[in-house]
Amino acid sequence: MATRKCLQLLKIPNRRLFHGNNALLKEGPSFPGAQTTWTEKLSFVTKSSYAPIPVYRVMDRKGSVIDPEGDPQLPRETLLKMYKDMRTLNILDKILYESQRQGRISFYMTNYGEEAIHIGSAAALDLEDVIYGQYREAGVLVWRGFTAQQFVDQCYGNRDDLGKGRQMPVHYGAKHLNFVTISSPLSTQMPQAVGAAYALKGKGRVVVCYYGDGAASEGDAHAAFNFGATLECPVILFCRNNGYAISTPVKDQYRGDGVAARGPAFGIHTLRVDGNDVFAVYNATKLAKKYCLEESKPVVVEAMAYRLGHHSTSDDSTAYRSQDEVDQWATTDNPATKMKIYLMKKGLWSEDEEKKFLKEKREEVMTAFTAGEKKPKPNWNECFKDVYKFMPEHIEKQMNDMKKHVDKYKKQYPVDQYET
Amino acid sequence: MAPIKATSLLNLAGKALHRRQFSVSKIASAKQMTVRDALNSALDEEMTRDERVFIIGEEVAQYDGAYKVTRGLWKKYGDKRVIDTPITEMGFTGIAVGAAMAGLRPVCEYMTFNFAMQAIDQIINSAGKTFYMSAGRVNVPIVFRGPNGAAAGVGAQHSQCYGAWYAHCPGLKVISPYNSEDCKGLLKAAIRDPDPVVFLENEILYGVQYPMSDQALSNDFVLPIGKAKIERPGKHITIVAHSRAVETSLQAANELSSKGIEAEVINLRSLRPLDINTITASVAKTNHLITVEQGWPSAGIGAEILARIMESEAFFHLDQPAIRLTGVDTPMPYTKSLEMAALPVPKDVVEMTKKLLKVK
């Protein structure tokens, strides 16, 4: 009976049951759970059974290209945009961080130390590729054309904030730039990004999901990896490993070979890159996207970096790391400085141009800042909208009652502070 | 688990909320203590008392907790008793539940209860039901604690009250303390309790000082779970509240008092078990009832209390229908003015009371 059943099964080319049609006939193990070999030697597989995954780079710490093959040879305009966007991000960070410190906005998160990750990856993508960010990806938006004014408007939650003032600062979202609105709870974007990639299969677009070394510990991260692999979704699961999750250093976050080592364990093609090297990030993202589209499969990228700023304005990182450590990274392996040296060596940039650009950009951001601060708040009736797609009757009634009330008692309300 | 995981509003809470204290039970010479320090001393004392007690969560060790509730405990008790975890609420809650099953007494800290939704299966399906499912063989002595409800300026995803969620579930005990005495006495009770206890703190109250009686300062000050406290006796109307809404109610009662209305303010302290007897006894005396809470109205704590009154003898003592005052039925707005408008304030309680009592 059993034999007959086996024979019957053998006729069915069902790969879910057998790894190959003659699985039962070959010498090796034929368990459905693994395609592997036998061994008669009992020993642990340990962390040191494999060499750690190396970090791919193009430039050394001084901005010199090591192997000319690695230089993506980008056109001058692209190179300059990349560098200028990195500096624009720095300027936005400085001004908005200060404005939080002055009590003008409630919260802010800087991007220092991750400029090359944002710009290098964004430059390798197309605008149609969908971004699911975590919260520290403002550079991707800068690259895609989110203006200084739009950044300021979001942080102030004024009339022109695309989010209608409903979210905390830095929770940017821009449908026209295919940038999904940031969600406060960590890692929720990861399975969602895989789902979005599933929906976009075969449409020539990839989804890029950014997350941190801390976020990778959430259960959601494992679900995202596993579903990305099994559903074969064109998603780049892009880890920004900056060494700290708020105060928790990576040694307390994981004991394996970082996040990259998990990729192959899930059957996902994986790259580890120097996150301080904009060209390494660019090349890796380019290759990842090509593979995602050609194979309709996910890729894990782990960009190694160092978070130079505090986690957020609610954090004081001097409580858990030394200023020396921060200074060391800021001066010896700085992603923006590295690119600047590269450009100067190529004769594409000079100290004079730098000064001029920084001055102009600062003025532009300050102008946006002043304008944003003065703008009225969104129309008061916005507070009744968007809880449901179609406004339920009871909410509509509340809104109409309020309108009548405000019309009647205009003088009692600061109506001039709101968009009409 | 959020960016904003440590959106600590310590400064804000400290500045905005050094407000007057209306508790009638205070002692003139009583020592003042912040809610944060009261929680900290409860943890410290229970860790000294019982070696099985340990703290697990994100940022609880070297960083002293996102809101500094565990300040100094890592230095005092070391890595073995104060454990920083990787970022996974589901993960560390599961670890803590397992440790409790095996006989330890974990105190599991969430940066906020908003993030505990990641772990809610462990809290309800595992911690809350294991004693029953194991036919009484395995109990789960564990405390789930952290800030709950609205803080200030942190948006819809950081501002939700989970009182009604957990109070819904048999198998759990749910505490929603108000002041420093509540926090100390009830957290100690929660740690000593043989069952899983959800302990819902309030971020805004962390920095507020309240008087502590000599008794409350002692090492064996433990308050009973499931007992409400009459914060202020009165005869004209019963106001039932929990957590920060107690403060709102006491302020309203103070104002009403100047108009000759004596409100009885009941601080629920526990949401499950719910001390309905204290409420019904009060309603029998005052013949009027208002509930005040910051959570949403639908299927909320107020809804539960009103339903129980309706089902009891107390219903016949009511001169007017009982009223719920709740947070507004909307995701919490980020805008400051709207956020303030979305939560009940003393004026709302005063106006509703006057309306019920038909006083101008």
C-alpha cells in the first residue's frame, strides 16, 4: 500500500513534496525541510563556521577610489546633485533641530552620519519606486524633490503641510514622490513594504523598505524577510545599521553577524555595504534593483554607518556614549566629507563653491522657515475629515453645527489663524 | 518600538503640571514625592524584598528607562535583575511570561502601552489565560507596566488609553493609578500578586509631586487591588474617574464646592476587578453619577460602569440619567489646541454637573 502510494506520488511532479523528481531514489537526505547532505560527524555550526560578510566599498576613508572598476562614473550634474543634497540635508537638520531646541516645534530627528545612505540609494532608484521609510530617511525625500518649504511646513503642521498637521514632526509623507507616510510604531512598515511589492510584481517597479538595526529585532522584521522570500516580492529590505537603537548598542541588539547574515538564512540575496561611501551604496542599490526586477525576488542590503546625532530631540546620547567616539567618526569617516574630497580631486568642486552653495542654501532654508512659521493653520474643518473615507452622518452633523457656531461667533475665535 | 519611542516629555510634564493638589486625605506635613519616584521606590523595595523580581524592557538599564522610572536600579542590582532587551515587545513579553511561568516575578516595562499592542497576544492569550488553560497548575505572576493614554504633542499613534482593552479580559488584573501613593502601594501589590497585572501609568503625571503619608513611605505599604478610593467625600453628585481624569475631577469638585455643590470623587484605582460597591454606595447617597476618563467612549470604562449601575439596585437611586465624560471619539490630533479639546477638562465636568443638577 505504502509503496503504491509512493509510486503514485512519484508520477506527480510536485516540487512541494519532493526536491526533484527522483528524490526518493537518490543517496542524499530527501526530507522536505532541507536540501542538503548527510554527515557522520556530530559538531555545532557556530558563528565562526562562516567568515563574516565583508563590507563592500568603492572609496577608502580618504575619498580615493580603490578599484577604478567600482567607480560608477556618474555624470557631473548627478555627482553635484548628490553632494549638494547631502549638504542640504545637513542644513535642514541644523535649522530644524535648533528650532525644536527653541521650542518652536515639538520634536525633531537629525540624519547626521547617514547622508550617503539616503542619497546613494535614492540616486540609484527611480521616482516610481515606492519608499517605505522608518523615520530617518529625509535625504531620500531631498533627492526626490521634497522642498525645504515642504519639510518646514510638515514640521510646523501649517496650512500647506501635506499631512494637515496631524502627525508629529519628521513623519513626512508624499504621495507624488511615492514616499509612504512615516508611522510612529517601529517596523510596521516592513511587512507592509513586502505587501506593496507583492502588489507591484511584474510592473517594473521595486519597493524599498528602510529600517534600523533595532527595528530588525521586531517580529515584523522576520515576517517581512520570510514573506519577501516565499512570496518572491521585488523589495529591497534596506537596513541602516548605525550602531545604536536609541541608547541600545548593537552588542545588546544581536549576537550574530549583523542583519546581513539573516538574509541568506531566509534564502534572500544579500549585500553589505559601507554606508559612509555614497558610491558603494549607489552600486549596491543599483544591483539590488536590477536583481529584484529580473528575478522578482527580494534583496537584503545592510549599510553600515554611525549615528552622529542623538536618536531624537528626546534623547541625550552623552548618557551612553562618549563625545570622543562621536568626534572620531565625524572627522575620520564622514560620508559627506568623503564625497567632497572625491569631487575636489576630480576638479568638480572647490572651497569657494562650497562656501557659496552653503550660504545660498542656508538662506533658502531660512526663508522657507520664516514663511512656514507665519503660515496659518489648516482649515478648522479638517479636524472632522479623514477618519473615514466617506464622512459618516454624525460627523457631518458635528461639522455643520460647528460651522454655524463659528459663523455666528467669529469674533470669539481666532479664525484669522486658520486657513479659510 | 517607535521612532519616537522616547518622546519623553519630561520637561513639559514637569513645567506644566506642578499644579495644586486637592486630595482631602493629605497630611499637612506629608513628604512630597513625584509619581516617578513613587514607582521607582516601589520597584526598588520589591527588588530588595524578593530576589525573584526583575525588570525587563527597552532602555530600562543603563539609560534608566525612557521616562527614568527605573533610575538607579541597574547600578544597584546589575545586569541580572535589570535587563535591556533588543527592540521587540512581542519577544521580551514572551520571555517575561515564560520566566513568570517558571517561578520568577518579572516586571515588564513598555516604553508606552501604545507599543504593547505588538505584545498583546502574549499579554492576553498567554499571561491572561494560562492559569485557566493549565487547570490551575501554572500561574503567571507578572506585571506589565508603562505609560498609558495621552501625553502631549505626540500624535495619534502615541496617545491611546488601553484601560478598556485590558479591563475587558478575564484572567488579567488592571490597575490605573492616579497619584504617588496609588503608584507605590499598587505597584507593590501588583508585583506581589500571583496573577498577571496590567499597570497603566500616565506620562504627564510622572513629574507631578503628591504628598506621601508616613505610612506610604514605609517598606510595607501595599494597597489592595480591586478597591477604589473616595478621594473627596461629597453628597450632591458622584464623579468616578481613573488615572489623570481623577485630577480633572478633583479640580472640578473644588470649583463646584465654591458654588455650594459637594461632589464625591471616586478614584477607581483598579479597572479590573472594578469596585462597583463603592460606586453604588456613593450613588445611593448622591443620586447622581458622572464618569470621567481620557479613553474613547465606545465600550469604555464609563460605559461599563453605567451598564452595571443600570443592572443594579443603584439605578433606582438615580434622579437623572448617568453621564459619561470621555476623550473625544477621534484619533488623537497632533495640533495642540485640538489635542486639548479632545480630552475632558475640569470645565467639562463642572458644566455637566450643573446641567445634571439643574444649577445655573
